[in-house]
Amino acid sequence: MLKEAGVPEEFVSMLVMIQKGIREGGLEGSHSDLQMLLGRKPTTRIQWLFLTCNNRNE
């Protein structure tokens, strides 16, 4: 598909390798940068919604 769109062979090979790495979990990490910056676990969307709704009623 990429070759047919006129993408040079070198780029096609590079993109295929990148996609393969992503598929194999190359972007998954065992730590959270956000957690590291906050110094605590990030709040989930559900937790945030619950806290926000409760604070409005006070």
C-alpha cells in the first residue's frame, strides 16, 4: 500500500519495523511518567468524576 502511494522503499522498511516494534509492546512501559511527576498514582477518570461531582454538591 505504501509503495503504491509512492513512499520510497527506505521509508517503507523503516515504517514496517516501527509498527512491528509497537505491535510487540515496544511502547509499553512499566512506569508512568505522570506518576513520577505527581509523586502519586494518577486519578482515574471515574475517580475524578466522582470527586468533581461530590465537590459541587458541598
